[in-house]
Amino acid sequence: MTQDLKTASNIAAVLTEALPYIQRFTGKTIVVKYGGNAMTDETLKNSFARDIVLMKLVGMRPIVVHGGGPQIGSLLEKLNIKSDFVEGMRVTDSATMDVVEMVLGGLVNKEIVSLLNKNGGKAIGLTGKDGSFIRARKMKMSRQTPEMQAPEIIDIGHVGEVESIDPEIISLITQSDFIPVIAPIGTGDDGLSYNINADLVAGKLAQLVMAEKLILLTNIAGVQDKAGNILAGLSTAQVQTLIDDGTIHGGMLPKIRCALDAVSSGVKSAQIIDGRVPHAVLLEIFTDKGIGTQISNRLEH
């Protein structure tokens, strides 16, 4: 059946708009942090997989770093292991870390690999423990209340920060036909495993490989001003002003700081986009307007 002229025209317009971005990003590395609703809704999962496979097919080098907080919480509940949080960080004892490794390095990682493969890609899953390519150090937490003379040091267990990342494994994979899918688990000098925030791993990895873009999928439409309007483009200086005046606060701060650090360290731009939108990654990369908020040293899409 022949397409009607309007449909054909729309398809041509889409492809024409995408062409300069395909040319611009061919051969460039793009780090995508995958989490939130995009990880749990079946339609969104498949649209995300197709976006990543398309990026690879047109010559880009996507790297996927994923979280898995809700899946970890669900399994801990089934196993009757209580979850405690300190300032948003899950207290991770040895039993909890076993579950974290099982969910992140096993169930979630392999599901994403399967999704990408099912949609025509060639994905390979790994954790930061493979080849010891993510070295971690134990995260130190402290808390102080007005009645305390000195801060209280809190041990939150196997929760880590990125000490260093060895680029060799990632370089080998991205230069091949494979798409790396990374679970944010690292190894410490003590030989123990550490759970690391996925945004943090994505940001550090983007810096290391000098990525063209860092894309963080979230459950919000982007950075908003005090009136609730989406701020489409921000310079690093403008972002710092929004942090200082309290416009950016709470749960958005760690994500924003991760994006800010990446751009300040040489990543061309960082995007905070709404993972609840089907094909959010494709819309961000291949269209003139993009979606969400872009942070860069200079204002451009």
C-alpha cells in the first residue's frame, strides 16, 4: 500500500532534521544513565533499547550505565531484609550487598542486555568488578545536630565512591560492534564490593572517555525555575547560580552536580531528560529542540 503524501513528507522531514546530528555525532561517545520509570515500563524499555541500537547503527558509541534501586528494594522486601536510609543512601551491610550484586549485576544488567539484543544490537553486560575497571573507596558519611559537639560518623556499609576507572575495557568494547551495559558496582582496595550511585559512575565515566554527551534519564521534565518553567539551556555558571539561590535543591542536587562536574571536566554537554517520554534519548540527540535541560559551557543545542 502506498503511503499518503503527508505521511511521506513527515518522514522525510524527520530524517532531514536528524541528518546533521548523525553527521555531528558519528564516532563520538555518548554516556547514557538509564533509570527511573524508563526502566520499569515495558513500552519505555523497548523505546529506550531501540534508541540505543539506532545510535550504534549510525556510528555513535553509546555506553549505558544503569541503576536499579526499586528492583533492589523489591527483592530485599521479599527476603525480609530491612532497608534503612541515611540522607537518601541505602545502608548496605553484607547481606544487602549480596542482593545488590544479584540484582544490579545479574537480573537488571542481563535484562537490559537482552532488550538491546532483541532490538538488533550486540550488547555486553559487565560490572565495575570485571577486570577491576571501577575501583571504589568507602563513602564516609557524617551527621550533626545542634546539640552535638562534634559530627557523628555514620557507617553505611558497602556504599562507595569512584576512586578510579580503567579505560581499557570500555575502549575495547566501544570500538567494536558491542554496546557496553555497566552495573555500578566497584571493588575496593580491601577486596570488598561497593554499590556506587549510577549517576556518579556515569558522570565519572563520561569524563574519562571525554564523551560528547552525558545523558541522565530522570522522572522529571528537566530543571525548572522557581515558577515551574523548564529551563532548556543552561551554562555551568547559570547552574551554579541556581544552586546558590536554592532554585535547585533536594534530590536534584546530586544529579545536577554530577552533570556540572562532567561538563567542567571536558564533557561537551550534559542533558537531564524525562525518561517517561517514549524515545526520549532519540528526541534529545536527533532533533533541533531536544527535550529536557542541557548544561554546557556555552549555550547551544
